[in-house]
Amino acid sequence: MRGAAVLAVYAYFLYRGIRPMLAHGSKRDSWCFAAIVVWCAYLSLAKLYQWPFFNIIAPIHAAFYPVGRLLDEWLGGD
């Protein structure tokens, strides 16, 4: 039930935000806005239902944490 409420709120924000953009003819801006709203809705639902939580930082952590641990080990860290 809470998931449906979250989706309804984001759908309302999407409707209210895209309508003026499309009235001015800015389709690219409306696509970007829609992508951001959909991503925020996914993040909210992921936290609510414990789904896999992917964000912009996850690939950076996946790439640099192992390298940092290896350097730490080579340099004699804890």
C-alpha cells in the first residue's frame, strides 16, 4: 500500500512538471525531468522494499575500493 502511495506522489510530480515543459515545446528537458523523477521513484521504492540499491557512486566504489585496498596492503597498512 505504501508503494502505491509513493508511486502516486511521483506520478503527480511527473505530471505537474512535464505539462508546462511540453507546453513550451522543450521535449528534451521533459525527457531529462522524467528520467530524474523515475530514478527518484526507484530509489524510494528500493529503500521501502529492500530492492538492490544502485546509485551513481556504486560503479566508482566497485572500481576504486579494490585498488585502494591493494595499495593499502602493499604500503603496509592495517
